[in-house]
Amino acid sequence: MYDVVIIGAGPSGLTAAANTSLRGLRSLVIEKQEIPRGPPRILYPDKIIRDHPGFPVGILGKELSRMLFMQAKNSGAEIKLGEEALKIVSKEKDLLEVRTVEDRYQAKRVILCTGIYDIPRKLEILEDYAGPNIHYEVENPRIFKKKRLLIVGGGDHAFDTALQLKDTAESIAIVVKDK
């Protein structure tokens, strides 16, 4: 039995876990991925994030994710990675049950921190393509060294990715997709 079950191990889920645990609440985080995720790890792993409190000179996205995970664990939160939450069911008076692929967890409260899951979205035209040279995340910028890149996207993410790779790639073009 938990005081709080938090679904999602991105920045908001891990922050919620640290805060609830530090206040004496028995807290569980459930994350469907094998590692804590969220925008810092998915979108900006090697970008210096300068607008997060506590890091006056900035911090790499992947390092911020690692630090948030460490803080949540050190605060006493239990974290289940690689376990997808499927359903929340209202049980007896003031009790909820979170059902996952693996188990069932009872809690007084559930906090949903599912964020912007399933990003980046795959292009429909390439759904059946499994060959090389199509990347949906930049986990290791070095693999793009001296390569000609075409970034398909829009908004901040496409341009942040281009800026992240500008000193690595030979050239970069951006195509903004229409919704």
C-alpha cells in the first residue's frame, strides 16, 4: 500500500517522487521505459539546459535526468522501470488501484506525469522502413560527424537539434512538416 503512485519518470514525475517521499509519504514511480525519460533525455541529451533552477551554469539534458532520478531514489521513492501502467481503478473508500502489465498497486493518491510520451513521432511514409540513416533521437551526436543531415520537424525541437549538431555535421537542412 502506497500513499502516492506516480505514473511517469520524466522530470515532473521524479520531482513529485522526491517531494512526496521527503515529506514522509510512501511513494512509488512507475515508468514504462527501461530508463527515466522525459524531454531532457529524449529531446536534449547533449544540450546544455540553462533554465533549470539549481544549475547556474547549466546542465546537460541527460545529466539532469540522471540527477533527478538519483534525487528521487535517495529521497526514498521506490521506482519501477520497464513496467507500463494500464489502468487506474477506484477501489474501496479513498483507495485507488494502479494495474500494470506486471502487478497491481494500491494507493491513496495517483499523480499522472505522462508528459509528452511517444515523441518523436515516426513519419507515416517511413513506418515500414527499418534501414539505416533514419534517426528519431540524437543519443550520440558523434555518429553524425561530417554527415549531411536533413531534419524533419518543426518548432523548437528541430532547431534545437540542428544547433546541437551544427559543429558535428557537414551540413544541415530543416524541413518543417505540415500537420
